[in-house]
Amino acid sequence: MASHVILCLNSGSSSLKFALYRIGDGEELLLAQGAAELNDGQITRLWIHSPHEKVEKTGSEISSASTPLYALSVELKRLRLPHLDAVGHRMVHGGPQHAAPERITDMLFNELGSLIPFAPLHLPDEIAGIEAVTSNFPSLPQVACFDTAFHCSMPEVAQRFALPRALRDEGIRRYGFQGISYEYIMRTLGTNPPARIIIAHLGNGGSMAAVKDGKPLDTTMGFTPAGGFMMGTRSGDLDPGIILYLLNDKHLKAPELAELVNHQSGLLGVSGISDVKMLLDRRDTAPDAALAVQMFCYQLRKQIGAFTAALGGLDLLVFTGGIGERAAPVRWETCSGLEHLGINLERERNQANADTISSDDSRCLVRIIPTNEDLMIARHTYELIF
């Protein structure tokens, strides 16, 4: 099949990130990547890296009238990069009905609007990204790739919350997120992966997925990406009574509560710092930094134990995401004490961020596999459109 040029977009309130791929004829070539960074809706920095040139503009160098997509498209044309054949969008939520990538039609676009209550912090910007492409490139086919799709086939016992069935029927269930990353890891593992796998995607947002016989069994994030273990600024799972207390006794309003659990909690809430590298550098002199790291690794260790129980054992543990791929002390402390599960890391391999970081006598293989969500979106778009 002929190769095609695909633009992958990840739209957010503070940036529009993109990657440009040429796919087909056995080729998966990254042509360029970059972002338009925003503050109060205005572009403050625009950068593009291609194999032949790097572009960075700030402040007055960027037209104040430019939309992020228009500004990026102008620079892509100036760099003489190939014309686009299709666009793939990362969509954080597909609701209960969308279990695979889909070509964006008027019907799907309208359905996405109805899903905003499920992901009010993410979907409005992502929908705006679709509108921007439609406005600037009306003839281009577009594909929605849902972060929830990977988890849709989890068994009911993992999806259900212990709430009345009527709420389940309205769509309140465990959806799971970061599924595009999990799809990429599973494809990387090939057609015959180990039977019992835990994938730990650890970044500023983080989650784990348990995969059995190639199928998703469970995941940590729940109804929203704020669930699971603690993250950079997200609280992770909370006693529901805390939410009631904050509403009734502290008189927090819904927007304040959303700000608290999504942007003021997690590592930041414990230590005042959300960056793991900075926490690791300061933990010897700052008790709160040490506590934040300890809590984070403790929660990860507990979750690995829980998923190992659900899987009936563990054959492969994968670390991915920025922290998972590069923070050797976090991996080491997380796995310390899990020898009874057959997990033994080899210190030098771990420090070197090697592909395999488990020791030769470890019953469970432990690997670092860099994720590539943009490439996964490009693959989905190519497979669906061409």
C-alpha cells in the first residue's frame, strides 16, 4: 500500500501537541513534532523539530491572531513538509459506546459533545481541535482515537462500582485511561506475549493495567483520570467521605473540588513539588520530598501486588512513560520487597535504563519499553482510512 502523511494531534488547555508521520509500504517515519504552548488562550511559544530544522518562536514572533493549528500549519508549510492525508486525534474519553478508533463524522462529533460531562477537563479542548481541523482543512479525513477503548473489554467485575444499577446504566463505571499507550506496548510485545502482564505507565499522570492472555483484565484509573494511585498533581483514589466532608463542612464548590483533586494534590500536595526528578534530588534534605517519593513507590508496590493476585501470578512487568522509563530509583524502590512475587531487579541494568532490568534468576521478567502514543494514533488512522 502507498504511504500517507498523517498528523497526530493532542489538544489541551495549555498546549496543542502534534506529530507528523509518514506511514505505509513498511515505513513509519517521524517527519516532525512540536507544540503550540498557550497561556489564557494566546500562543506564548511555538516549537517544531524536524530532521533538518528546529523552529522556536515566542511572544511577538507569533501573530496574536493565530490559532494554534494555523500557526503550526504555517510553519509546517514553510519547512516544506509534505501535504497532509489525514488527521488522528487523541480523545481522552469515548464513553460506554466507543470501543475502537472511529472516523469522525457529524454524528460522532455530536456524540462527543454529549460526553463532555464524563471528561469536562479534557474533551472540550479536544473537540475544539477537531473543529479547528475541519475549519482549516475541510477535506481531510479525521479519526478519533479513544484513551478508554483499550479497557472496554475488561470483565464486568472490574468495571462495576458498588453503586446502584441505575447509575451503572447511566454510564458510571470504571473506564480506565492511557489506553493508547497500553495498545502500543502490547503491539510492541508482538503476537505471542506472556500470559500475565502488568504495565505501569508512569508520568505526571499515571496508571497501571493488568493484561491476561492478551486481554485487559483491570486498570487503576476509574471513572476519571484522577483515580488510582497518586500522581504528580492528582490525588488518586480517595475515601468518598473526604469528598462529602469537603463539600458539606469546608463548603467547597464543584470547580474548587475539581481543582483540588486534579491540580493541587498528589506529589505536589504532599511536598509542594510535582516533578519526580526534583523530588529525588531533594529527598535527602527535604523530609516532605522524601515522604512524597516513599508514598508514591509504596502505592505502586501495593498495586503490583493486587494485580498479581488478580492475574494469578506475574510473568512480565513493564515500566513505561517518562517516570517509568527514566526514574531508576522509583523502579528500584517500587520493586524492593516484591521478591516473593518473583521480581528481582539487577541494580546496574536498572541504573542504565536497560531494556531488561530484572536479574537473570528473576522468575518475573521486568522490562522498560518506551511508549509512543503518537505513532499508535498514526497507525490507527492509517489502518482505518487507507
